[in-house]
Amino acid sequence: MSELNKIALKILSNGKGILAADESNGTMTKRLEAVNVESTPKNRLAFRETLFSSESMKDCIGGVILYDETINQISSLGKSIPELISASGAVPGIKVDTGAKNLANSPEEKITEGLDGLRERLKKYYELGARFTKWRGVYSISNNYPSKLAIHSNAHALARYAALVQECGMVPIVEPEVLMDGDHSADECLEKTSEVIKNCFEELILNKTDLSGIILKPNMILAGSNSKNKISNEEVSDKTLECLKNSVPTEVPGIAFLSGGQSEIEATENLNLINMNNSTNFIMTYSYGRALQQSALKFWSKDTTKITETQHVFNHRARMCTLAAQGKWSSDLENK
Ligand code: 13P
């Protein structure tokens, strides 16, 4: 078993999942202002530290994805943020892409940047304690998109990123996110997501990455958010499993879904069904941002001194997701 495979399994095993707390300052400002909290470095740290010190970090969270600002911050008790996360048994991770920009010659589509100087930045993050990383490519669905150019360019960048991360002794999360925005059908999402993921693996293989030392972070297969033809949770689970079974090489140890705008309950229920029906050898767990933090953020914003109570809200969500990652969740547990 390679060292990278060991790290991946430490993050994903036993129902554990990933807390995606790597919102850029711009995104975090939107999230905080939506609940009337001023977005300052101190407030961003205060909310995140509240989550990272929660009880459920020990039994539910295998890894936390940080943003550059947070990995460099010191917690209120004097430990660095990576030290605080490691003390709970979770693995600190870091988002290393520098964001999605307009793609030349297809400006309605995006290409994720951040390869320049990446090797040097990775060394710095390793020294700060990171053992895994994230890079997100984004694709939208419409009649003409995603174009072959967007699919190819993003897969190429994701694979070059992944190779550099493994060279530095860390596990890359490869995140090709096919967005939920639009009125496309679930079958279109299935078709495009499969094409996108297959293309990523072609490039990952071309770049000689160790597939046993990566984590795939895909979207679930859903109808577009404006589609009139929504599908049932059972169908989401069936189509998502079909997509992954046909597109992901068996060497990959695990898949950690993004929530992508699903509600907390939707993201939990869908993950639970995926695990109840999972006939693959892949671990299927969560790497949620909004679907883990939404309720906790809303509660905290009303009174930021209520740390223990905010942690209860977060613990509940993390425990529900961890049950779902084992196919053991049911809706009646939500109210206990
Ligand atoms: P959401 O779960 O809110 O989609 O965030 C996950 C993530 O890391 C997106 O890059």
C-alpha cells in the first residue's frame, strides 16, 4: 500500500468524510453577509475554529479543506489551525487552485488556473501540515456546453496539478464539478458528467499519477436546478452509481461528493441511498461545504458567543452525513 493510498484511506474510511471549509475570501464574504456578519479575518477564523473544535471532528471528519488565509491562522488557544485539526485525528488539506477564469475562445466557459509556481506553493503547504489538496474544475451544461475545449483544458490542468501534488507527498482531490445550474435533464447530466470524468482519468493516466492515491470529488447526477423534470432520490442514486461505475478506474480508493447547492437533507438522503445501493468497491462519502455548514452558520450568526450550541448544530449534521456514508441514515434520526 503506498503512503498516498494510506492517507486517502485515513481520510475516507469508517464513514468519515471531508469538511470543505475552503471558501475563498470572496465566497466566504457572500456567505457571512447573507447572515449579517461582517466578513473580517477574525470572524472567518472564529466560525471555522468553532467547527474545527467540535466533538464530531473525532468520529466523523477525516479531512478538512482549508483556504490559504486559514491554514496560516493561529487558533484562539495558540495552536496553528493545521495543529488543531490534526489533534482531532483529521487530516489538514488545502485548496491550491487560484480560481476559475473565462476560457479563451469560449468565454462563457471556465478554465481553472493556478499551475504557475504550484510546486513551490505545495512545498510551503506541506511544511504547514497539509497532506492533501483540492483543485476544482467547473463545467456548465447547455446545448453547446461543456465544449470539448473546456473538457479537455480542465482535465489537462487537473492532471498536471495531481501529478505535482503526488510528487510532493500529498493526496490530490480531483474535483470536476458539472454545475447544477440550468434546465437540463438528469440524463444530460449523466452523459456530460461521464464524459468529463472519463476525460480526467485519461489525462491522469497520461500524467502517470498513482490512481490509488487520489480522491475523486464529483457532483451527483441531478436534473438542472431549473428543470421541470426532477428525478427521485432513488434515481439520483442509480444514475450516480451508473456514472461512476462506468467512468472511474477501480484503483481509485474513494469518491467524496460535493453538495453543489443541494439542501442539507437532500445531500444526506442521496448519499445514504448511494451507499445502500453501492455495489462497487469505491468508498462513497461526502466532501460537503454548504451541506455541512449551512445550519451551523445560520445559528452562529444570531449570537456568535454561542460556541457550544453552534457546535451541537454542526455535530448533528456531521453525524447524519457519516451515517449516510455508511447507508445507515433515516429521516427520523434528523429530529432526535
Ligand atoms: P459544496 O458542498 O458547498 O458544493 O462545496 C464543496 C466544494 O468544495 C466546492 O468546491
